[in-house]
Amino acid sequence: MRPTFLAFSALALTGVAVTVVYQRVAREYDYRHLLSRADAALREAHPYGAIEAYSGAIALKPGSLLAHLRRGEIYWKRGDLGAASRDFKAAAALDPTATRPLEEWGEVLYERGRYRRAAEIFEARLRLEPESPGVLYRLALARYRLRDLDAALGALAGAIRQDESNADAHYLLGLCFLGLGRTVDAIKAFERAVERSPGLIAAREELADLYASAGRHNEELDQLQLIAGLDREHLERQVAVGLAHGRAALDASDRAAQERHANLAILTLANALDRTPGQLMIYGTLGRIWLETAIVRNDRIDLRKAIEALERIANTTLATSDVLTLYGRALLRDNQVDAAERVLKQATERYPVELAAFLEYASIAERRNHLEAARTALAGYVALDTTERGVNSYALKIASLSTRLGDFPTAISWLERATRAAPEDLDVLAALTDAQLVSGRRDQARSSLNRGLQLDPQNTRFIALAERMR
């Protein structure tokens, strides 16, 4: 009896073992089949089918790093960064020694704007394999986004030491130096970037700006011309070259260089117009160059060309405040005073407003005895330029115009504002005292007079005001 029981028990255990093995083999087969289905779906550009198959594989084998990784990559390509991040995180947890999940997880975090966490993941990746210039570069990017420029420089030093040919790393190095105010080092870094990648437009743009700031106009022009050659589709590149020639003409020390750069500026912009005649904004740039040339040369022919160019755009809705200001300036120089006043008024009403338009309109309006218009323009200027300098420079003028208009309350209001900004300015204080006296505010005038005499007992204006108050 006992041998029979043992035989049956052994047979049952064998059956269980066979069943377990069979289920394991079947599960592995199904898992492999799902991976194959997912790969086939990807080849046929059916990402949803691939995601479904990889999800099935993960359900069969939750510990599958491969399935998590591949599904995460599909999510990433489709822009579902949250799902991609979860899969890469799971893959990294399944095998802490695997580098690829950490790299891809860090990149997805960076794209999501989670720069601090991305930097932490890149650092974890580097602990596994320090000799990774690409990862060091991405770590530097994350640190740069966090404005931790010193840490970014440290990562870039390692990236460039390991791979000196990476132009993007040199470009980022230049940006970090710029952020730290190290412009000389920034120029050198950007120069190395374009040496390694001549088509890196972003680095050339930075170089052009830095050369311009340093007064190195020939080198600025070289960069702008190269950019225009690399990016022929964008007309503004050619316009930038024309403007640079215009600046070089103004800065040139000899007449020959002025002529050469002015002519090149005009030729470059004219060529741009030939390519796209409908680009009216180019007329604004061309008019600016002609006007600057006319002023330098004192040439009426150039002035007429400036007016013709600016007129083409000034009469359209595309005319910006700065273009209208230029046009008004050119008309005034041509003694077309009525037209200049009208155009400068339009410039103060076109937003965003060119601040200079208020001042130039106020000047011509006052000259023509349009005092209310002049005062309004200056008040508009001060409203936009709220710095102490802006208030101090024009409050006295606004008060003077108000006095001439017989508007003493407004004059006093502006003079009080000016004295608050500059309490020891005797000219402003004397004007305030006079306005208070004329408007019948004798007590206030007496207080202002006493303050003025305390500041300067020998001041002739305050002595005269004191005589008037007796």
C-alpha cells in the first residue's frame, strides 16, 4: 500500500512540475511573440500597436527592462513625456547598472523643464561611467538652465577634455562666460565653436553681437555675411548685413571708408528689395542708411533718397513708430516743417512708441507755438521714462510750457514733482516759488523762498523773489 501511495505522489509532483515548466515556457513564448509583434508594428509605423504589444509583454514579465525601455522610447518620440519618464524610471530601477535608461530618463526630464532632477539623473549616470562627454554636455545644459553657471563650466571642462571636437560644448561654454560677464573668454569659446562647426549660426550670431559691442566692425561684418550665406531663406540676414555696413560707415575715420561702407549698405539692401519687392520694412532700413549718410555727408541728394525710401513705408499700416520718427526727422531736415510735425505726431501714437518721437515732436510743436501739443508730448515721454533722470530732465520744461499756457496748477504740480526728485536744485525751486507767487499761493511761495535762501542766501533769483513778495 505504501509503495503505491509514494508512486502516486511522485507522479502528481511530476505533473505539477511539468505544468509549471510548461506555463513558464508558454509565458516566455508569449513574451517573445509580443516583443516580435511590437518590433513589426514599429517597422510598419504603427506606434499604437507597438505600445499595446510592449504593454502586454510587461504584463507577462513586469521585470522586463527591454520592454519598458522600448515603450518609453515610443512615448518619447510621440511627445508623451510623462509616460516616457515613467518607463525610463522603471527601467533604471530594474537594473541600476544600466546606463541607457538613465541617459534617456535624464533627457526626457530636461525636455519637461525639470532641470534640477535631470541634472541629478545625469550625475547618477556619470557615476556609472565617468568617461561620457555627451552626458557631461547634457549635465552642463541642465546646470545652465538652472543658472548655475559655475557648475555648468565644470561639466563643460570635462566634456571638452574628453571630446574637444564638440562644437555645441564650446558654444555653451561661450554662453556661460557671457552670463558671467567674461566677454573675452566668451569670444574665444564662440570662435572655437565655429572653427569646429562652420555652419553653427547661433555661435556666429553671438560673435557678431560681441564684435559689434567691442567696435570690431570688420569682424562683425564677416560674421553677418557668413550667416546670410548660410541662411539664404531669411531676408533679415541680408538686412542685418546692410545695417552693419551703415554702422561701419558712421564709425569710419576716413571719408573713403565712409563712402565704401555706405555704398555697400545701400547695395546690400537694394539687392534684398530685388529679391522680395513686397518687403516694405526694408525701405525703412534703407531710409535709415540714406538719412545717416546724408547727415554725415551733408548731402541733399542722399536726403531726398532717404525721404523717398521712408515715404514708401510711412504711408502704410506697417510703419512702426521708429520708422515714422526717422521719416519726420528727414522731413524736418528738408525744411518740410508742416509734414514733419504731422508725421512725428503719428509716431507718438503708434505702439510700441519710439521714445525719441515724443521729444522731437515736442520740440517742433513748441517751435511752432503749439504749446499744448508740446506739453502733452513731453508728459507722454516722462510717463514712459519713469527714471529719475527722465523726470528731472523734462519736469521743468513741462512746467514752463504750462506757465506759458496760463495753467499754473499744472505747472506747480510738475515743479513739486521735480523738487521731490531733486530737493537741492535751485533752478527748479526758484521756478516753483515764482509759479506759487503768480498763482496767489503766497504762503506756499514763502515756504519755498525760505528753503531756497537757506540753500543759497546770496542767490540773486531768490533775492529778487523776496523783493516781489514784500
